[in-house]
Amino acid sequence: MIAALVNHLWQSTLFCGGAWLITLALRPNSAALRHWIWLLASIKFLVPFSLLFFVGSYIGLPATRIADTPPLMLGDALQSVSPLVSPGALRATGSGASSAVLTVLFAIWCGGALYVGLRWLLAWRAADSLVRAARPAPGALSDARITDADIEPAVARVFHPVVLLPAALLARLSAPQINAVLAHENEHIERQDNLKDSLHRLVETLFWFHPAVWWIGRQMIEERERACDEAVLAGGHDGGEYASGILAVCRHCRASAAPTAAATSGDLTQRVRYILGDCRPAALGAVKALSLLIATIAAATVPMFAGAVDGTAHRLELLATNSRALGSAEYFITPANGPDTQHRIVAARDGVIIRNTTLRDLIALAYGVERWQVGGDGQWLDSQRYDIRAVAHDPVSEPEELDPYALRHLTAKLLASRFDLEIHVNRQCQSPCGRYALTAANTTQ
């Protein structure tokens, strides 16, 4: 558990460093794009690479035929059974002292998470109370509210967000300044910044002990405010009036305890310089866009592909081991008795039991096809049912890891040696074939 957490933390930290390098390369470009990159770095703390690795391991690569298994024949509509791979149980042992240390660390984490989460909850409730007490702003947009509280213009609520405007501030701003400040706050609503901020607050609550999490939060604030500034200027608002409005808000308001996306957040000096300057974000360009797309796809697919390769290698190794163990197993055949007529396979560490099977079922199992794909109306295919017990001299894998493909060599040999059954494809008898398999079996015993 601790090792997995440590791996997740250093991988997330490395991912954060990569995000920082990408944002440095994108400094001349849109702040909104950089904000998304920082948001991904934050979300990475919630999605460990081991989870993507496990998903890839579960899915695996397309089935690969191994050398000592019989070929799949009898038509084009052949199917392989997808095995279920259970991760190995990791059993850790430790002293009582290490258990005490883990208990203390867990208690410290709980205390920190409770403190950060409680502050978040109290701030959310305070903002919601302000919204409930506010009144609609005359002549403004439907999502604007006027409050008598001494706060700065801000956006409150994650769902159905509204802009809160302090009543005492409105008389201090000119109409162009008010319009520019409102445009800034409405841009927060359009971008759903409060929802994104809440996602990061969740990360801060769970990983409050990691300095990179708080650094990511500061970068997200800087970039979201710059993104809104860019949108306000792109909307045609005068930069001088906009900067004057922000400075007027700074002179009037004190810092708010509400969880808001406020007009005065971020580095105000850098923001005012940008607003009054003539520079605008450059277009992303084809090279950067392609590089960013490749990096994004790689971040998600490389762990899954590594898991798929590892999972497939593990399955093929188990398949080869089980095929060898069951291929040399000693089997016993008895007529099936009892009211139960359901065909099923029961696996154990020392072998397998195939209950209530017919020749049609065995042929389908041996050659990897569905039962209905085995043609023929002869009574000999379905009239008699058998119980087959195969006792392996070498241990096989756990039942949940046993791929039915491993039974095919055993069932093909059983069909040939016990029932003298020959399977011909393109006029060639498939190995093992009829009495020859019986002779070979007698020779090896």
C-alpha cells in the first residue's frame, strides 16, 4: 500500500514537472490552454498510472497463438475466450512498530484532510449564504446579484453560478469599468472555472501534504485570471478602463473568505501590465498543436499499452504452463448421471473436471468454436453425456486464471484416443488423429 502510494506520488510529481515544461513552451500562447494543462496535472493526482496499467493489463493485446497449442480450424467464425486475469495478492508483513507508524501517519493525514476539507466546506456555505441574501442587479444580466457584503466582485456556486457585485462598489465605477468587470466574471462562468477549482480543491484535500499540489493551485489561479483578461480584451473592452476598474476594486474591497473566482486574483502587477500592453496571445501553430496532441495521447496510452504487454505476456505464460500440465494429464471418463444436464468446467489446482459434456461440446472446446458451429445431426454427438476428470501431474494455475484455451490440447487428444475421432480439414487429419493418437498415448504410458 505504501509502496503504491509512493509510486503514485513520484509519478504525479514527474507529470507535474512535464506540465510545467509544456506551459513554459506555451508562454506566448493562450492562457486558457495553459490553464487546461495545469488542470490535467491536478487531475493526475486522482488517476494513478497503475490504474491505467491495470486497465491495459485487463484488456490485453490481441490473442497470440503459442507453439504447443492446436491450431484453430473449422471455419472463419472462430472465437477465443477472453480470460479474466486477477492481480496477484500482495501480502505484506511487518512489525508492530511499523504498524504503529502507519497508524500515526494515517491519523495525521486524516487531520490534515479534515482541516482542508472543512475550510472548503465553510467557504462554500458562506458564499451560498451571500447568494441567498443577494438581490437581482437592475439592468444587468440575469445571473448577476447585488450584495451588501463587503466583498469584491466574484462568481459563487459551482452549479447555476451567479456574479456577486458589492453595492458599495457600483457608485465608484464608471459604466465602462462595470461592464469590463462584469465581462471578466461572466467569462469565469462561461469557462466553468468554479467547477475546475472544485476539482482541484478535492486534490488539495486528499494530497494536502504535497507541495506540488499547492503550487499547481497557484498556477491555475494565475492562468485562469489571465485567460479571462484575454477574453475581455478580445471582446472589445478598453484596456485602460478595464485596468482602472480592477484598481478601483482593489482600493475598495478586502479579501473575501468565499470560494470565488474574483477579479483581483492572481498577480495584479503582471495582469495590469498585460492589460495595458499591446501584446496578445499568439496562435498555437501546427507544430505545437501536433506536439501537444501527441503528448496528451501518450500520457494516457503508454501506461495502458505497457499494462497490455505485461498482461498478455503473463496470460501467455500461464497458458503455456497450463497447456503443458493438462496436455500430459491423466484423465478418467465416466457416464454422467443425475438430473443436472448443464455443461460446465470446474477447475482446481490439481486439474479440471468437465461435467455433463457431449462429443459436440468437446469438439467445440477442442477447436475453439461455439457449440452451434459444430455441424452434424448424428445421435452420437449429443445422445451420451460424460463426466471427465483430468488429473495433472504438475500444478495448474488458480481457477480464476485458467484460460479455457489450455484445455484444447487435452480435449483434442481425448477425442482421438478415447473416441477414435478424426477431424479432417482440407482433407488432412488434424493432429492428434484417431488411432494414431491412441497408439502414441499407449506408447508414452
